[in-house]
Amino acid sequence: MRGIDQYLAGPIDRRRTYDVSSLSVPVLRGGAPVELVLNLVGFDGPLSGRRLHDLGCRARVAADRLGEQLSRPTGDGTA
């Protein structure tokens, strides 16, 4: 998408600090297109690259768990 490059994270240098307003991670359900995004907001100052990397990894794990739970049958015939 045009103009989105400024919002996509490239490699994170753990020695730098970053001004971050939000961190977004797609919630994936099998091979389906992204329908849900986990957003972390409320950062009150610059984040170290180390902290940003840690938050990104933790958000990815949480989004993966959420995707797995949403993919499970509910018992009412929907997934």
C-alpha cells in the first residue's frame, strides 16, 4: 500500500531508542486473511530497541494464542 512504509518496522537495533505511538500485530487464523489486529498503545516515551523487540515478541505470542483460540470450534457450528 502506498505510504505505509513509514509505519512498517524494519530491523530493530537493540542499542537505539525509538519513538513509538503504537505496536500492531496481526491475529492469524490458519490461512485466512487477517481479520483482527492486536494493538498496543499508550507508550509514554521512547522505547529502547531491546524493549521494543521484547514487546513485539510478546505481542506476537499473544496474537498467535488468540488466533488459535478463535480458530477452535465453539460447539454451535461456528469457528
